[in-house]
Amino acid sequence: MEPLTKKITIDRSSPVPLYFQFAQQLQSLIEAGELPPGTRLSNEIAMADEFGLSRPTMRQAMQHLVNKGLLARKRGVGTQVVTNRIRRQVEFTSLYEDLERDGRHPSTQVLSVETVPAEGEVAAALRLEEGQPVLSVERLRLADDQPIALLHNYLPEGLIELTLEALAEGGLYQMLRRSGVALSTAEQTIGARGATAAEARLLDETRGATLLTMTRTAFDGSGRPVEYGTHVYRASRYSFEMTVAAH
């Protein structure tokens, strides 16, 4: 493999901080597949010397990529490239559609499909009376055979017909659209918390590992709530992105 010094150029006359120049170019190499998962990098002291950077600058650059989930420090091994974190734009799409668009190979394990009484936040989100029946769907979403997210969705009973085969082969929003449900808007909240023992087992994480959370209520063109979802994502493999505009 061609040395990094041939691929990364530091421009000391640029107003862009040196650590960010290095981190951005290294990130591009990782995302382009030139540094595949498992690639070991030289230690930070050696790399700082190779690029003529200070050790704190190199440490900051590497930490920046560790924080983004592109590098991992392992005792006795050093710094390695890890599986690219999936970055999802915050928009009205399903995880299945986002994975396909990102060139990943999504698959689904359907954990349960059952009719349950609407309670608490589910009833409130779907604007139903407590106890009214709703369809509860729980799935484990994988990308390239690696677990990414645990998805729990609720739909008003009778809205559409769901089969295990269809749920395993595509996204829920795709099924809704094909059934004539015109999705229009959604309200969602993003947060984070530690994984429960059951979630950790399904997502191949340690108990208490950080999970990203998202709750979303989807509405059709008439403003009727048609789906309520509460999902958890592996923070080590997944992140949300959004564009913020000034007013």
C-alpha cells in the first residue's frame, strides 16, 4: 500500500486547522475504501514525525476520527480503521431506504408482529383511545449482515395488511406507500441512552453501551397519524446528520 505521506498533503498556508486538514483527508481515504476496515495505522508519535506535525495536533486529528466512528484505539493493537459508520440525513425516509441509498445491503429479522391495546404514548401519538387495538411490529435491521438498529413500530389496526415476508424484504414506509398511504410529514425526537441487556444482546453491544434513540410519528396528507415508531441505533456504527440554516 502506498504510504500515507503520498496521499495526504498538509497546506500550512491554509486557514484550515492542521489537525482538520489531516483528519479530512484521512477520512476521505477511509470512505473511498483505500484504507479498508482492519487497516492498522502507525502510532501517533510516528505519524506526527512523518507529517511534520506536533503530537497534540496529530492526537487531535486521530481523536476527531475516533469520535466519528472511523477509527478505534485497541490496547495491544494500536489504532485501526473500523467499519464505516452509517450517517443518516434527518429526513422523511426509512432506514431501509437510507441503507440502500448508501450502497449497503440491508436485511431484516422480524421479531414480532401482533395486535396490542394502545397505551400511553402510543395512544397519544396515534390519537387513539386507550385500549384501542394497534398493530405492533418489532424488527432487527442489519446492514451487510451486521446489526444496526432495533425498530418498534405501531400502526392503527386495519390501515394495511402486513406479512412477515414483506416485512423481511423491504421497508415499512415502502409498504405504506404501495398500499396507498400518502406519507406527508413527521415529528421526531432524537436522543441517546444506555443499552438494556436485551438490546445489547440483539445489537451485539455490551450492556450499557450508548444507543441513539429516535421516536417518530408519521402523518398522511390529511394530518392523520398513520405510524408511531420508537427505535434504537448502535452509536458505534450509526449517526444522524442534519443541515441547520441561519434565519
